[in-house]
Amino acid sequence: MKQAKWFIHPVFVFTFSTVALAISLLLYIYWYVGVSENLKSVILRYHLDGNQFFEAKTWVVILILSLLVGVIMLGILIIFIYNLKTLQLYRLQHTFINNFTHELKTPVTSLKIYLETFAKYQLPREEQLKYIGFMLQDTERLSGNINSILNLARIESRLHEGESTPVDLPETIRQFIAQNRHLFRDCDIVVAPHASGPLICPLIVSLFEMLLMNILTNAMRYNTSAKPKIEITFEEDHDSLRIRFQDNGIGIPKEERKKIFSKFYQGRHDERVPVGGSGIGLYLVQQIARLHHGKVVADSDGDGKGSVFTLTLPTKTDSAKD
């Protein structure tokens, strides 16, 4: 998108229009006051009847005109803010399309190269298995990206499947990690035991597993440690439960801790981590938490000191119903 010239930039146009409108009102009042003073001088000089020239409603008219101008200025401000948000959304969508296209094109290109290699050469079995492994990774990457978009559409339109059922939260997380161990084989994930026994919480399990996948893969992606580590702990309250996901990754700048949950938002590029991503993973996490009447917040002690994502969920069954 080409940058607009300064004289047609929305900020300049809004400022210029507002100033022009305010000056017009001030000039009108100044002109009226000046004319009134001149008329008073004429009336006094020729001993005329002032009621023929002045009406009591004149200042009421000025007051009403001032209020109308204020309403107009407020309308201009609202339109300006709306246009700015529309422009921001357009830029986010444009960035999302570019990044998502890259995320789709890269594995497709890789698959094409591997298949062409199979077609041209007679490879030993060991080489075949190696290339097949690479192709499976590419297909998983493609499948993950496509599922992210489909899941986003389902959640935003409230067409997700499944009902909320009470489950033991720590055990559910352990089972999910065990079932997807191949995805987390290079990561040390520790689920802390809870001394008081099972922690029952109402969940839509399919959506909660989606939330777990996004939080865990995000912690692995933004991590430059030799061995990424994620520690999952639990804190009970009288009517809620907090699950903390603490990693040893690159951390989150303070100014981005709320922005990262915005739709299509991608943080500033860090050379320590690979470029890419769709910008909807953490947005999905927050939306899933809200569907369970909970929330997610992010915290970090600074650059290189890891991040902590805290998920708060209600423990009462009736509060988790949609």
C-alpha cells in the first residue's frame, strides 16, 4: 500500500477540517458582535428604537448554532476514528494474507520438490523414508494452517461442536500432551501435581485442546533455548481456577502483552525466531477462554526471561454454559 501524501492524509484532513470549522464559528461570533456594537452606536446617535434591530432570541440562535457546530465536530471525530480503525484492520488483513500465503506456499513448494525427486531418481529405502518424513511434516504444517482458519470461522460464528462437561483439568492436559508427544518431542513439558486431588472444571474438551495446542506451540516457537521448557501449574480459588503456562522463551515486550491477543496481530520481528505465522493463534486462545467465561493474560519479566500465560476459568458448571 502506497503511503498517502501529507495533504490528503486522514490526520491532516481531520485536523484541517476541525480547525476550519472552529475558526468559522469564531469569525461568525466576532462578526456578529462587531455588527451589534456598530448598530448600537447608530441607535444611540439617532435615538432609534433598539427593539427594531435586536431580538432577545438572537443569542439563543447563536447558542443553538454553536451546539450544532459541536455536534458536527463530534461527528467528524467519530468518522475519523472509524476510518482509522478500518485502515488498521485493512493493514492487519493485508499482513495476514501475505504471511498466510507464505505459510501455504512454502510447504507446497517443498512437497513439489520431494515428489519431483521421487519421480526422477530411484532412491534407496533409507533416503525415501527421510524424504517421506519431511513431506509428512509439510502436510502437518499445511493441515495446521488450514485448520486454524476453519476453527476461527467456527468460533466467531458460534458453530463449534461439543458440549461443556466436567473434567479433571490436570489429567486432561496430561492426556493431551501424551497423545501429541510427537509434536512436543523437543520440548520438556512439566505438569505440576496438585496436592488436593482432582481439579474438576467444566470444559468443551475439543476447544480446550485447541487452546492448549496454540499456547504450547507458541511457547516452543518463540524460544531459542537448547531445550525449550514449559511448566504448567494450578492455583485454586473459591469459584475459579488459574492455570499458568510458564516457558523459558524470548519473553514479551511490555507494550505487546495485550496486543498479542488481537486478531491478525503479529509482534515485531525478532531475528532469533523464524518469520511466519498467521497471527490468529493467540486470538483463538482468548476467544476459546471467553467461550468458557474465562480469560487469558500474558506476562514476562523482560527480554530473554520467558513468558507466563495465565488462563482463568470458572469452576461452577452452570457458569460454563454458552
